[in-house]
Amino acid sequence: MKIAKRISLFLAVNLLILLTLSLTLNVLGVQPYLNASGINYGALMAFCLVWGMGGALISLGLSRILAKWMMGVKVIDPNTSDPAMASLVQTVHNLAKAAGLPKMPEVGYYNSPEINAFATGPTKSRALVAVSAGLLESMDREQLEGVLGHEISHIANGDMVTMTLLQGVINAFVMFLARVIAFFITRSKDGERSSPWMNFLIVIVLEIVLSAFGMIAVAAFSRRREFRADAGSARLAGREKMISALEALRRTTQYADLTGNASVAAMKIAGKPKGFFALFATHPPLEARIERLKAAI
């Protein structure tokens, strides 16, 4: 039943995005970008910006709702009588005050064996910090504070918004270039264009290829923001606590490599791709993060 509900939610969200962006294009009076004389580059640019940026911004606006519904995150009542949950909320609130956030973020918990935590939300005043059951069970209080300081730093740095804007710009460029290249590929010597279906298939292939290159830029920025969030946690919670948390994650990753524990090995924060695939890593190697913190004055 849960799977059916999540699929329905996914389809409903995508339908909402489709309708919203289509309405936006109509309101802006964006005309079809292909006509008898060729490409209308102004119309194509507007089309790509609306779809590329619009989809990313709508997803950001719905990020807290999607996290709760699709990952099963339960928001913790600040007045909860559960000592562990109350301590978690208090720790997040203390770190948020130290970071100068204008409003306390929601604090959530989700029942998963993965060792993970994340922050999401459209603004610093409408954020959510969520932790997994695996994280709470595997880390002590000081290590947990280091991880939470890292997530609060993401919010304070505005990382979710910046990442969304970067992804939106790249989406727009990918859409624009794919359509321009496909137009010239499918145009014959006498100016005739081939089947619209052929054009459509070429656009899809080009978008996949160009998106892969775009992912390299997004991943590079993501790695940079992880270093900044580590430094932010060192200021908020203490450098030793953040180092201890990363050391705990490294031990868990080594254990996962030996046992084949998929629920842990699939963690983003513990991924360790090598060679060319390292360009697509959203998080730096744990060793590099630990060394940078140790080297900081």
C-alpha cells in the first residue's frame, strides 16, 4: 500500500509541475520555437528557462513535503515526552540558534537502517532536518551533534537554494543545446526537416549525454559545499565532534565493504567512487574531509 501511495504521489507531483509550467508558458506568451524559417532562439531560450528553472524551483518548494511523504519522515513534536527525541530536537534548536537561523527548522526521524541525515527546504525559515534510525543507533551524542551541525550549516549557507539554481541553469542549457543540435542534425541539405519523431529521439539522446556532463559540474559544487558544511559544523559543534562523526562513518563504510551491507554501502555520504566516476561523486572522500578538518587552524 505504501508503494502504491508513493507512486501516486510521484505522478501527482509531476502532473502538478507539468500543468504549472505549461500555464506559465501561456501567461508569458512564449511562442513555439520552431517555425517555417527555422529556430526562434528567443522563444527557445524562454521555453528552456521556464522548464529548466521552473521544475527545479517547484521541486525545491515541495522538498519538505516530498521528504515526509516519500521517505516516511515523521516530524517530532518539540514537546515530546520521549527523552531521545526531545534531546534530538533540543540539539538541533541549539545549533540553529548558534548559526543565527531566523526560525527553528522542523526536526524529523525516519525508520531506516541507513546511517544518514539530511537537510532540505526552500528557505532558511522553512527547513527540515531529518535523521535515520541507523544514525541514532550508531553514533554517540557528540558524534550526532557533529552531524547535526553539518546539516544546520547547509541551511545557514543556503546550499539547497544555490544547488537548485545551479541545477536549473544546467537543465536549461542542456535543453537549449540539445534542441539546437538536433535541429541541425535532422535538417537536410535542401532545408527540409526529417520526421518529428526522429528529432524527438535525437533530443532525448542528446539531453542524456549533455546531462551527464552537467552532473559533473553539479557534483563538483556539491563536494565544495560539503567541505564548507564540515567547517561550519566545526564552528557550531566543535571540530573534534565533526572529526569523530566522520571517523565513525569511515569505520561503518569499511564494515559495509567487508560484509556487503547494501543499506549502508549505498549511502551518499560514504560513497567512494574511483577514477572517472569520482567526477560524479556528490561528497568528497571521508579521508579528505577528515584531513581538511585536522589541518584547519
